Amino acid sequence: MNVTLTEPGIAASYVVPERQADGALVLTPERERLSELIAETDGQVFEDDEFVVHVELVGRAEDDLPRDEDAESAPSD
């Protein structure tokens, strides 16, 4: 089961891997693909709280983007 929370500070999509005996749900962050996250938010302007949530989502995202070979071979200063 998946759930999406919109409360600031915890807004994200989560997987529910288990339900405890007292009825509480255990939530683990759902890993989105970075390419999907970029496609969903391309050109979007974020307010302060929204930006924080977006950065958290990017940090948890699964990096499925192709490697930039040119950037890796560029000389560093």
C-alpha cells in the first residue's frame, strides 16, 4: 500500500510495509526516479516550504539519469 502525505515537513509519498498490532502504520519513503521528479516539476516555482520538501524528495530519489561523461572528464581547477 502507498500513501501520500501533504503536511509540511513530512510531505512525500510513502510505502506502508507493515501495520503494527495497535493499528499504527509503519511508513518508509517511496523512492521516485529522479527523471520522473524532474519531469513533474520542470519549470515549477516553489515557495519556501515547498522548496524544502522538493529538495528532500530529490535527495531521496533514485538517480536514473545517464552519466554526463563530459563533466567527468573536464579538468578541475
